Amino acid sequence: MIEFFAQVGPDHSYHPMPMELDKVKAHKPNQIVRLKAYGTEKARSVPQLNTYWACCAETARNTENKRWNTKEKVDFQCRVTLHFVDPALVVVKPGGDIQFSYRSISFKNLGHLDACGYFDRALEVMADFLDTTADKLVEMAQAHMGER
């Protein structure tokens, strides 16, 4: 089973989100697939999420640091830096060590206002890492988004 996010177009067709294309390519063109679709309960911005992932990719493109060299690693580093943890999933081990589980930014798990706050802070983390501004990072990322 492959789970991916898509946006319903004006003609009611499903369009995979840009960051999900690799998952979708596991299926052959015109292959019939079974989908289980549900809408988000709170308004979330698809362009905002796309910009976030594009900024993660842009940050990864501009570093050789092995902890930041993929968009997934950049996303993880932002969650760690911002301590974006799920308080229900913090575990204290018998030896006293604490294990954190980081919150999901998926549409079904993060409401609009929380997403806006997280993305704003995460863009600052990425920009600081690259020694630039959040606005410049977004500008660079959007330039690459247009190349697709």
C-alpha cells in the first residue's frame, strides 16, 4: 500500500502533491488503483506545504553537511531544533533517558494555525543554517519549483 497526498482539481481529478511524485511513480501510467480519500478537517494551504518542502530541498541542495543533505534530513533537523515533539509520545526509560517522538506535519495531524507557526519558525532555522534570510530562501526555493 502506498499513501500519498493529492489535491482535487477543478475537473475532480486527483493531482499528486509534488513531494509525493516518487511514491506515485511506483504505479504504471493508466494503472487502475484503489484510493481511500478523505478531506482535511481544517483549512491548510497546499502552496504553503509545497513551499516548505521546496525550502527543505533548497537547503539540502546548498550544503554538504551529512545531517542536512536531503530534504527529509532538513525537515528532521527543523523538528529537532524547534523541539516539535508529540507530548503524548515522550518516553522516559528506566535509566532516566528521554526518548522523543516528533510531531507530524501532515494535513490530517496538524491544524492550520499550528502549521503556520511551525513553518515560519522552520524557515528561520533553515535560513540561519544557510546564513541567509527566510525570504531569500523562499525566493530561491520557488525559483527551483518553477523548473519542474
